[in-house]
Amino acid sequence: MRLAIIGLVLLVAGGITVATGVLPWQEVAVLVDRVAPILGFVVAMTVVTELVSEAGAFQWIARHLRGWGRGRSVVLWLLVALFATLSTVFLSLDTTAVLLTPVVVTVARQAGLPVLPFALTTVWLANTASLLLPISNLTNLLAQHNLGGISPAQFAQLMWAPSLAAVLVPLAFIAIVFRHELRKTYARDSTRPFGVPSSRASQDRVLLLVSAVVLVLLLPALVSGAAIWIPATVAAVILAVVFAVRRPKVLTLTLIPWSLLLFTCGLFLVVEATQYLGASVLLGEVAGAGNGFPDLLRLAMTGALGSNVVNNLPAYLLAEPLAGTPQRMAALLIGVNAGPLITPWASLATLLWHDRLVRMNVLVKWKGYAVFGLIVAPLTILAAIAALAAVGPGGLFG
């Protein structure tokens, strides 16, 4: 609700800039042409992931994770990290924050293990693992368009090294700080119920099987080079038809992320107006120029700072005109994707993650979160920029 109110305020403010002529209609038309397919994908993918969750796919994994961990906390943690990474890369960071967080908390509790290292792993990887593919993050989709609509394979070729670094650094930090917790063992079997939501859905084998098949077919389609909103929409329609037959009560308007749409549309409009008024030119004085290692690090740190002050989406939009080369675009994405680890509002995924924790009575103090983030975020950005510089196009180190 709070997100919807903010979105409505932004939309009204953006509408005023259009009505008063501050932002010309021609610019609005260009903006709509650019973001409409992206928002269409976001809506379709949200419906897909919600219905897949209702079918019990995430719960099925939760029921097996503890057994796969072989009674060792560190193995279970690595499996959670792998699952969080794959979920973020192929289903987006918000999916990881919303759907994976309850699963991870439940599994940790059932194993009798501390929740914090598992919860932190989930939210940090939801942000830092979102560099590899366009579908991993809304900022990536915008960058893909800015880069001339390069294919997902070309995008991954540019981002694979910084993406790997951005995953490994937070994991290394958690492995060191929580080393005592990760040495613990747990009982592989438990008489306690799993307590995962949507138990009724998980009993419907038809829904579970169809959802699994749709998801398996969808993932390669999303990286095939076709317009991503098309396979996502097809998958959403197929799942909606199956649910209409098996569980029609699930198909409600709440499946559509109205608050996120309202917030995003309003944000796009307001940021476009500030860009038209020259905000990006002023930001350029801070972000600098050039493709050398110090220049890329400067741009990434600027993006990270902006993300933690306001939010990563406006930080990206304002700095986008400053990313005139693939290397600089990659550096900006590193800053706005891997940098929002300090303040709770730095990314929507972090807010969604915290909301899920509150609902499950898990307390995370923002002061401690910020202290950890002040250490992890700069180290992650530094490592990712170094990786980009080392193996980027031509190799920036020669």
C-alpha cells in the first residue's frame, strides 16, 4: 500500500510536468515505447512465478533441501546460495526476495539452525547475483535496450566475470563472519511439520507437473533472443488456463503487481523530467568519464551511492546517459545492482525481503544490516569492477 501511494504521488508529479510543458509529449511517447514491453514482461513474469509458487514448486524444493544438505549446515547454506543465485538469474531478484525468503527461513528453522546467515545470503544474492542476464533485473532490461537490444548471450558475455565476483564476495563474507554457525550439524529427519504455505497446491500433482514443465521450457526461451515479453506472456496464459480448470480461486487481480506498476510508471515519468531538465549533466560531474579502471570504479560507486540514498532504479535512470560504452554501462549496472546493500530502500527486493521476514517473526536490525553492507558493498563493487576490467572487451589491463 505504501508503495502504491508513493507511486501515485510520483505519477501525479510526473503528470504535472507533462501538463505544464516541462516534459514534452514527444519524450513521453519515446519513454512509453521503451518501457511498455519491459513492464509487460514484469507483469507476465510475476504472474508466472506466483502461480508456480501456488503449484508448490518452491515448497517441493524446501522439502528436499534439508535432506540434500546431508546434516551439515555449510552444505545446506551452499545449496541455499545456489538456489538463490539461480532464482535471481533466471526469475529476477524480486522473485528471490518474495518467494525464496519464506522457504529459506522455514528450512533453517526446521533444521534448528540460525536464520540470519541464510536470510542475509538470500537478500544479498537477490541483489548481487542480478548482473548476468537482462531478465535478472529491471535495470538490466533498460540497459539491454540502451545497448542496442543486444542478445542475452552477448549481455552475459559482457557481465559474466563481474557477476561471478559479485556472487563470491558476499558469500566469502558470510562464510567468515558466520563460520561458527556454518560448522553446525543438524538432524536430517524431523517430526516437525514443514509448515510451508500452499500445502494444498503442492498436493495437486497435475499443477505441480505442468508448472515445472512450463518453467523448464520458459527459461531457455527467455534467453533465446526473442522479445522476452512474448514467452513470459505465453507461459502466464498457459498457467492461468490450467489454474482456471484446477484451482480457479487463485486467479485474482492480486496476481498483478499493481503497486509496483504504479510506482515504476511514476518513477519513470519523474526521472525522465529531471533528465530533461539536465540532472544527468550535473551527475556527470560526480561520475566522471572514461573507460579506465579508476573511471569505471568511480561510475560504479556513484551508482551505488545513488542507490542507497534514493533507490537503485532512479539512480540507474539518472546515470544512464553517462554510460556511453558497454564497459561503462556494465560498471553502472555493477553499482546499482551489487551496491544496494546498505539502506533498506536501496532496492525494492530488500524491502520485499524484509516484509517477508516480519511476517515470519524474524527480526533483522537495520543498523547491523547497514554496518555489514558498508563492508560488503564496496568490496563487492571493487571485485566486480576489477573482474570487468580484467576480462572485459579487449581487457582493460591490456
